[in-house]
Amino acid sequence: EVWDGPELVGGLYGIDIGQVFCGESMFSKSSNSSKLALIYLIRELKKNNYKLIDCQVPTAHLASMGATPISRKDFLNYLGRHLFVSKTTHHMIVNHTNGLHMGIHSYLSNIFKS
């Protein structure tokens, strides 16, 4: 979240799994506030040794921040190597429940078995 005094002016959210952050949505009510949120997210992810931010859809906005497309094969390789890394703490705004995490873990584990 990005606040300008008492007003929420921008932010982003996503899903934090292993060393991968999957961005879901960004919003901005004032110029560059979503970019500011992304900059702080990147700093936090780097500090915690994350390997990938999944931006989902390539856009000029994300490209201006340094995002580059990767192939599906490379994406699946990243997921296979970094998705189920144990962590003792979560530093993201959205903190999933253990039940949800285990449900996602089981579902994705089955995908990568083939």
C-alpha cells in the first residue's frame, strides 16, 4: 500500500509462495504510486532471496520498471526450483493460511510430477 497522509493512493497485491511472488493486481490513484509500491516490494523480495516475480501480462508499464518476458519452459523451471522453498517467516502484506498454502502446494506438486 502507498499512502499520502490519510489517503490510500496506490498499491499492489499478490501471492507469496516459496521464493516466487505472483503479482495479481496494481492500482494507482496518483502519479507513480504503483511504481513506488513495486520498488518497495522488489527491495523486500531481494532482501529475502526471492528468485522470481510473476507479472502475468507484459505491459509497457512493467517493461519501464525492468520486467522482461520469459518462455513458458523457463517459467516452469523457475517454479520447479523455487516454489516450495521453506521459509520461517512471511514478510508480505498478504499472509496465506497454512490450509491454503498446503492446498496450493498439493495441487502444484501434482502439476510438476509429469
